Amino acid sequence: MVFKPLLLTAFLAASLLPALAADRVRSRWPDGTGDPDGTTCRPPMPLPQSRMQGPEVCKLNSEWALLRKNKEDISANGKEIIPDPRGSNIAPMNCSVVGTGASTGAGMVVCR
């Protein structure tokens, strides 16, 4: 008679999983578009220096939008906020030479 509760639990889990998964969207590059309260999941990514995959990362669209606005992403292990790996977080630098001397002609390079 142990099988009846186990069978009932398996049936309930199988009937609820599609309903839970239906409100989640999967995207390789979630950007926060859509319903701010909706959930988007990034599929597992390869972990650096490993053959293993990290976990699936699921966040609200509002959270993905904030990350993208700040030019950030979630690491492959799903635990850390990291700079945007696409490189869009690198601002161009404006450099100029300041303080050229009359005798040497050398100055100091200042970048902003």
C-alpha cells in the first residue's frame, strides 16, 4: 500500500509541472522584454575551465532588464553578477596629451 501515496504524488507532480513551466520563457540572451512580472530562463551555460554545464538561471523580466540596463549578466554558475560578456560594457576612452614642455615636447597622456 506504499505505492498509492507515491503514485498520487507522481500524478500530481506530472499534472502541475506543465502549468508551472507554461509561464516561463527560455532565451539564450534574456533582455527583460515582455511582462515585467513574467519569468524568463537562460539555459545552462558551459562553466569556465570545465566540461560541466551551469544551472538554468530564471529571473523576472524586470530583473533581466535591470541587469541589461547596467550592462551586467549572471555568471555561468548562476551565482554572481558579472560584467556583460558581450563587451558592450566597455566605454570608449577619450585620451589627450596634457602639459607638453617647450624643451622636451613630452607630455602626460590623460584618458577619461
